[in-house]
Amino acid sequence: MSTLILGGGVTGLAAAWHLQRRGETPEVWEAQETVGGWMKTLPWEGGHLETGPQGVLWQPGTAVDRLFKAIDLPFNAPGKGARWVGKGGRLVPVPASPFGLLASPLMPLSAKLRMMLEPFISVRPAEPEEGLTAFIARRLGPGVASELLPAMVAGILAAPPEVLSVDAIPKLRQWEATGSLVNGVRKGGVSHMVVPEGGMGQLPIRLAARLPAVRTGIRASSLERLPDGRWRVTGGGEIREVERVVLALPAYEAAALLGSLAPASAVALAAIPYTSVDLWHSRHTPLPELKDGFGFLIHPPEGRGYLGSLVPSWMDPQSAPDGLMQLRSFVGGAFPKGPDLDRWEGLFARLKGWIPQLSDPSAVRHERAEKAIPRPELGHRARVQAALEGLPRGLDWLSNARFGPGVRDILEGLETWSA
């Protein structure tokens, strides 16, 4: 079957790779001059920075592991690393393990005791769709939902959990389906954050290098269904007639292409909101406190638009020159922010409030991630279902808005899709 994939981000490239493994010869069109979409590793003064994900969750025998092995992509695993949540004006340690949370001062004793009852909570049917906050409160208790969840979700989706569907984090429903979250984690095993050598941008680069036809700088402008059931795609002076078109695009871009071809799908896709985030990269004198630190997230009511900071130089030592610590700070998202956060000086003042000993930066760089993160609000499941059911034969839509926000979610979803 002849297939044209529109979108050369990791979703489109991994989809093409799976089709190639099935014996097909797909072609990929990417509107930008380079592949990867938001997943790019950019050079920066003796190191590099990430415009998209900082790493990917990995464990042996999973879709991520199988893909990395197949494309010969080596990676480094930095370890668990210390994590904190900014709350009450200070950084509170948050151990990565569920049992470690029982010792954290982040939550009161009553919340910790309620969390221990999770294995005994009955499984709720998947329908009707449940809100993320309601799901966590039901399974782990209102203490976890109010004290821990907001910061965790702000660091992943840059949005308040009370507006989101539980489908925003697909693993939660998958784990509950085994009987409990504890049982799901136990059966699935613990995942570890890993970073490909050379940065996350190496993943789309390696995928593209193994595909026969990846064209960059071509933006599809129209789709047309032909009398014989095939599809004509036009864009950038190119015309292709193929049996199948895969829209590996953000929902809003896919909606614009579908138009009158699939009006129900176009309406459903256009209704999926997206979030923009400002990223500030900065380099400082290393701090012993953050030497082995993953980073910290700020409890949203206290962050006032400042969501938190990661420590890329711990996760990926190649990101910064020797003797420097690199931070990656997140601002905005679906949260209101003060005008002080429009400038580095305002953000740096906030950083100093949480880390008083932080030195003045030796270098600063700003990146704007415009509409980079899908926001699966309550009702997301119905929107995705309507979008897929409304597609004519020979059209498909793939996206992190369909499979989940993380790279792991995308690669697992694509493996199932291609089976």
C-alpha cells in the first residue's frame, strides 16, 4: 500500500518506520526544514539544549527499548535523582518511589495513611470518562490530589489537573485495569528516565536516516479524494496520489486539512486545546544541593505562572560545559502569569526566592514552545473517538493528543497501531 505521512515529528517518523518494517515504502513530508517537530537538540555555547522532552521513560522489553535497539540508539541513564516540590516557600523533597512518599513532609499523616489504602479501592469502569483530579482523589485520596498532583501535572502538561481528563495520563487507567495502581506498577515494572547520546533530537534523526523518503520543507496545503478511492495531496509544488494518508500532525493542523472532507473529524480535532510554554535555559555555578538533582516543580498557587525547573546538566552532562550547571525553567502554560515573568530578570528573582544561593547566570537563552502541548480536558475521549470515527477510508490521524503526552506513550501507542 502506498502511504504518505504528513508530519516529520517523532510520531510521523516512528509510524513510517513501523510501516517500513511491514514491507511498505512510506513517504514522509515535513513542513519545517528539519525533522523532529518540537523534539530538537540545539547547540548552545559548548553544549546543547532541548526544545522538547528532556528524556524518555525506558525499561527493558518495552516499545521504547525495542525501538532504541532497532535503530541502534545508545542512551545514558542518569539515575533516580533528587526531586522537590516548591511549597510553603521552600523546596520539599519528594522521593520517586511510592513508599518514599510516606516519609515526605509534603503531605500530612492523614493523606499518607489514606494513600496506603489504594490497593483495596475497587476498580471503576472506564465509562463514563473521569476527571484526573477525581481519579486520583478516588484511588489515592484527596490529600494526594490537592498536595502533590497539581505540581506533578503542571510539570508534564502545564495545566491544572482539575480541568483534565484521566486520559491525560494513559498509564493511570492501564494500571487500574490490573486491580490497583500498586498492582499495575508492580506488574509493569519501574521505568527509568534515559537520554539518548547527543540529546533527544537524535531519536528523530536516527529514525529519518533509516527511512527511504523523508522530504523536509514541504507543507501539505490540500487533500482531495479521487474517484478510485485514492488520495491526492498537494503542497510545496509537489503532488502525490496515494492509497493512504496519515496525518501525523497536531489536532488543529489536521483539522485545517480535513475541512469538508471529514467535517465531524475536523470539528472534533479543532476542539482539542493546546498549551504554549516559555522555556528559559540558564547556566550557573554548580550547587551541591542540586548536584544529583532531577529538578523541582512549584505548587501552582505559589508559582503564579512559574512551573518549575529541571537540571539538564545532571540528566545529560553533555548539555553544559564542565564546571557549569544548566537549568531549564518553565513558565506560563495554562496558568496565568504576572508580567514579571515576561523577562529573565523577573524569572531569576523567582528562582532566587526558591534557591537563594543560586549564582548570577553566565548565559541565558529563551525559547517559546507555541501550542506545543495538547491539553486533554474532560471530554477528550469523546473528541478523539469522534475524530477517528469520522475519518474516511484511507485517512488516519496520529498524535500525542491521541496516544498520550510522553514519548513513551507515543511509541507504545504506535506499536499497537501498527500491529
